[in-house]
Amino acid sequence: MIAFFLRRALWFALTLWAVVTVSFVLMRSVRGGPFSNERTLHPAIERNLQARYHLDWPLWKQYLQYIGPLNLDEAGPRFLDGDGSDPFGGVLVGDLGPSFKYRDFTVNDIIAQSLPISVALGTIALLWALLLGLATGISSALWRGTRTDVAMRLFATTGIALPNFVIAGFLILLFVFGLPLFPVAGWGTLRHLVLPGFALGAPFAAYISRLTRTGMLEVLSQDWIRTAHAKGLPARLVVLRHALKGGILPVVSYLGPATAGILTGSLVIEKIFAIPGTGSHFVNSALNRDYTLSMGVTILYTVLVYALNMLVDLAYTFLDPRISVEDA
């Protein structure tokens, strides 16, 4: 167990370093900068802003400053905050730096405010995905070859083929303009989460449905399931207590990347429904060339993906005793 966590910690450190490095180089390779579009600024003011955020330093020096709280200026930090500290603390100490566009906020502040909103949206979407996916997948497996099976598979194929923003458009037309049951945009109540949560979770529900059907068909054909039926156990008990645990193993392995995909895939949905989540800030940071905010969200998503995948590996060992932590 200790070796498992040590190995995962080492790979996590290497992965995070690679993501930070590649993101840093790519962000700085784009033409222009965070202050180049502000044409009303006097050139002297723009130079002062670039100097304050160390954008006038060589690229390698900016990289080292972003990684850790290093005093790279021979005369000490030239542009200090009101408390006498450098505006950059460094990724190594958990300080993602100040936002270039939201001048009164740091990246940590923005993520702390927006992440709970994205998590709430992602939770609703994941609940929709699990509810629809498991129900349709189990129904399709139990009634294999019937019209129900065909209908469930058609649902899964349609859900995979349609992007979430197309589903969002249909939902807005149907439940906002056709039947005014839900608000079109905004944030504040549970009703604001129903449509975006469904639009975000529907494609994942389609994948879960197909995985559940495949897993259940494989388990239902096992000898021990036929033995359970032969002993006279009710069909509902055989399915829910015996077959379902093994049938959802493919779904469990999919939940890690699916959960991360729901959080990272909420970019478009949050923009469509005007939800002030992390995805909206990520899109705005890319458009505004807000280096620190864009990289901060990228680092956050990297951590989430890695952590969720590790949790899936641990969950596998609980659902299937034949799999050890070292195998995962």
C-alpha cells in the first residue's frame, strides 16, 4: 500500500511538472500579452504593469519565479505589494499568483469562489449520468433483443453522437421558450442547475448505459448467476445483490475520467447558461491572455484528473477482491 502511494506521488509530481512547463511555454508563445489590448494605457503605465508582474524578465527567469518563491532579482523584488511581499508566491507553495485581468483578486481567490459552483453543477450532471445510464443499461441487458433493448441502445447512440451544447440548445428551446419551466441562465437556485446539469451529463449517461449493458450481459451469463436462479432466488434479488456489483465494474473504471471530463467539459455549458464557474473563468482567461488564471485552472484540472483516477483504482480493489492495489 505504501509503495502504491509513493509510486503514484512520484508520477503525480512528474505529470504536474510537465503540465506546468508545457502550459507556461504555450501561453508565452501566443502573440500579444495580457495588457496589449488595453489601448487606453499610456506606454509608460503598460511598462510599469509588465515590470510589476515580471513580464519584462527573460522567459527562463519568469518560469523559475512562477515555480517557486525565488528572489531572482539581485536588488530584491522591485515591485512589492502593500505588505512588502512579492506578487508571486510560487506554485510550490500553493500560490498561483495574481490575476492579470481581475486586478483585485488572486488566482487562488477566483478558484475558491468559482470551484464550488462548478462542483455543484458537476455533481448534478454526474447524478443525471448515473441515474439515466444505470437504469437504461440494466434495462437493456435484462430485456436483451426486445424493443426496450433497441430503444435504450438508440438512446445511448444518440447521446454519444450529440455534443452537450447541442443538447443544451434543444433543452432551452423546449423547456424555456416552449414550456417555460426553467430559467434560461443564471445562478442561485436548484432550478438553475436542472437544464445545464442534464445537458452536461447526458453524453456521459450514454457511455455509462453502454458500459452497464456490456458488463451486465457478461455477468448474467456466468455459471454462479444461473446457480442463483436455480436456487429459487427472486430475479430482482439476483440482479441487484449479485449481478450488479460485478456488472458495474466497467462503469467504476469510467467514473474517474468521466468525473474529470464533466468538470473540464463544463466550459461551454457554463458559458451558454451564464454560470460563474471555473469553466467560464478559464474561457475568459484564454481570451484575455490572463496567463496566471489560465495556468491555475489547468493545474487544478490536472490535480482533479489524477486524484479521481487514483480513487477509481482504490475503488476497484473494494469491488473486486481479486484485484490488489499493486495491480491497480
